[in-house]
Amino acid sequence: MFHIVEFIESSEVEVVPSSWVQNGTCAWPTYKSVAKIQKAVTLHESPNRTWSAFRVRIIHTTDTYQEARLKLPQATLMSDLQTEDDDDDRPAYTKRKNSACTLIYVFFFAALLTEVLKAQEVIKQQLAIILKNQQKQNSAQSQSDELPDITTFNLPLSDLPDLERLENQIKDQPEQMKKLVTYLGTIGGFSTKEAVWRILGKLLANSFAKRINWSGANQKVAFRALALRTIVVNAVRTNAHTKSSTDKEVERYITRWLQLAPDRDGGRKERAKANVFNV
């Protein structure tokens, strides 16, 4: 057991083992080292004849030292503490006790402040996630209210006739191009890469994307020559998060997405199996 006691003469408040207190008097070690005094308290060191004795008032009793330390600040605030300036004539033991108390309080509040700062950082991270999700929901809601009808575009494009049909459609009917840009702009993305790849995933079936590259090399369809290139660039810029994307950035991520088409939908695993078989 531990007592939180107030020393009558000095009004100091401290945690002591219950065995140190008898009949309103507390034994107190004469050690000069603060660490040694604290060790004596935590280990329930038995008083001896060299220790001093002081009148005390028991404020609170706990089962453990840790619980007593947690309650000590509250007990201190409830007590009528005197400062050293109020009583310069107090005995030397009081000044030693003052130093011990001050050091303990510093450690206690430093640890408490550290925990508060850690909790604050966790809360900031959680708030950032919540804000991001809220923005995403708000954006999706506002966009869905004005989502154009894109059934006539037959997306995703799965072959060359589909692509040629769409190219003619958006070239001959400018309002169709605008409608497609508006729709693809609602796909979202928090970076240029994410926006471009999400848009291309809506535009092109992966099986068909394998037959397209940026330049048209190796007898593939040249994406840079398509009207779809302008649509992708404009759609990316209608996204609030990617409105400042440059043509070069968009084109780089289009090129990379097309290059990776053979690796998607299990393509990489199939090639790996084929290589093992050939070996």
C-alpha cells in the first residue's frame, strides 16, 4: 500500500509506503540523492534510526505506486502548497523534498506531453483520411447528378471497328466529344497517373489495348494519331486534382499504360509459364 501524504510543516505532498507512516508521523530517509529516495519509496525500504520523522496528513491511499503517482498531481493541487519564497527558513529536508518533487513532476508531465503529442498526430492522420474520403464522396455525388448518357459510345472499346466508329462519331459530332470528356472527367484520380489509367481502363478493353501503342510501331494502332488522345487530355484536366497536368505528363502515362497491357489479366503469369516450358 502507498499513501499520498501532506507534510504538515511544509505543506509538501508526496507518495510514501504505508509502512513509513505511523500515528500521524512519517519516516523520511536522509539521503541526499533524489534517485536514492525514489528507490527507497518504490522498494518499500524499511526505515532505520538515521531517518527523520515528520508530522503528516494522509490524503489518499492506493494499492500500487503507479496509481499513487497518477493521483499525485491532483492531490498536490488540492493541497495548500507553499513556495520556497514564502518560507526561506524551512529545514533542509524540505528543500531536498522540493527538489525531488520538482524532478518527479517534470518527468511526469514530460511523459504526459509526449503521449498527448502522439495522440494528436494520430488524430491529424485520421482527420486527413476522413477529409479525403469526404471529398471523394462529395465529388462523386456532384458528378453523378450531371453524368451524361454514354450508352451510344459502346465502352470499353473491344476491337478496331469499335474504335473507328467512335473516332468518326466524335469527329462528326463535337457535342459527342464534349459529352465523352465530361463523363471520363468524373472517373476521378488524385494524381495524373491515377486519372489517366482510370480513364483508359474505361475506354479500352485490355485485350484490344494490347494492339495499340503510342507511336504505332510494330504495325499497332498509333494512339497519338487518334482523337481519343485529345479526349483523354481534356478529361484529365476536368478533374480538380489533376487540372494542371501537362500534355507531356498525360502522354507519358498513356504510353506506359499501353505498354503494360500484356501484363494485365494474367498475362505476366502466362508468359512466365511459357518461358519455363520453353526452357
